[in-house]
Amino acid sequence: MIGLTGAPGAGKSTVTNALVAALRARGATVAVLAIDPTSPFSGGALLGDRIRMQGHATDPGVFIRSMGSRGQLGGLAAAAPAVMRVLQAAGYQVILVETVGVGQAEVEIASAADSTVVLVVPGMGDSIQAAKAGVLEIADVLVVNKADRPDTQAAVRDLRAMVALSAAAWKPPVVTTVATAGEGIDELLRQLDRHQAWLDASGERARRRLARARDEVAALALGQVARRLAVPDTLAARVAEGAVGPAEAAEELLASAGIFKSF
């Protein structure tokens, strides 16, 4: 599984579209899971990735599924891990997951994908903002998209300087692309192949998949707990009036639900 994330306007959908074409040229079957933001007012989502990837719509070797985030933080939808499992079971050789595009919150993809591609755009300050947000720490491959812009080399230099400071075993390569023209996509695939080989040789793939399973089980368990924990108005009123603190009220609520009796 390959995740693509980055700030809005970085061209994630265009890069995803170009990657699908390159992977299909290799003969690989591809599934694309594209997460779109959900309106906080209407609850709806513009599932626009199907529109942007119309060129692959009739290809039987490509499956495209858009999902609304439903307010889930981290750039993914709550149901995304389950959908990835279904796509894997369906036999798709490569699964591409494109996150919402909210920028600084998009770190959840690192636990959901084997390889994470982080996109930035030259001249937009994306590399510095990404470093501040810790997004660079989740990158397995860094992509400077829209590399026909004049500030490309400065962005590449900044990113490579940041990578050089990392103590991680895998140093993410920096790739330049102009996805609208298909430029740099072959190099991006080559670097992804390198990372996939490293995952197997280092044992990191097994570690990541174990962590992914652990996180999925924990998330489902917490969801079950949340559904059981309806806060009664009487308890909320006591907190509002200052009769009891929020921490004490939370302990009381958990105990009344039979989850546990005491810290």
C-alpha cells in the first residue's frame, strides 16, 4: 500500500493519476482509495477524484473509490483501514491511498501504508510548514511536484538539508515531478521500488503491519466504548455547575458502564 499526502494544491490527485498510468504500463492492477473532506455543515463530500481520474474509469485493471472523511482527523476516513483490507483481499497488486489534503494533520497515513509519499510545491513554503508539522517525519519519499516553477531547486535543497539531519535508518529521497506532463513519475516509481525492497530486507514491513493491526484493533475497541458512553444530562449538569470535575465525571461514567471500576 502506498499513501500520498501533502498540502492542498500539491497535486496529489494528478500524481496519483500519473502513478496509475505508470503502474498499468507495468501490468499491475491498481486500486485507488481517495479521501475527500466532508462539509462540517451539510455532512456531504465532493467526491471529485472520480472526476479527475476519468481516463482510468473504463480500465478493468483499475478500481477507484472515493470516501468522505466524515470529520475524521489525520487525513483518512474511519472506515479506510477496512476498505484497504477488502481491496487487498480482492487481489489488487498496488493500493494507492490519497489523503484529504488538510496539511498539518495528515500523519495517520503513515500507520496505514507501507510507503508514504509526501508532496510539496516549490515557492509555497510547503517544505518549511511540513517540517514544522512533523509531516516530513512520516515521509518515505519526498516529491517536489510542479517542478517547472522557478523555486524548485531551493525547495529541493531545503528538503535534502532536512533529510540529512534525520537519524532514521531510511533517508527519504527527494524526487522532482511535473505530474501534468508525466515527468519524474518513472523516477518516483523507482524510489518506491527501492523503499519496498528496503522494507523487506530490514524487516520494517512486518513491523509496520503488526503496528497497523494493533492500531486498527484499538480504534475499533475505542469506537465500541464510545458508543456505550452516552453522557447523561445529570452528570453533565454537575460538571457545568462545578460540583464535580471532568476527570472525576469521566471515571464515574466509565465505572457506571462497567468498563472499569477505578483508576
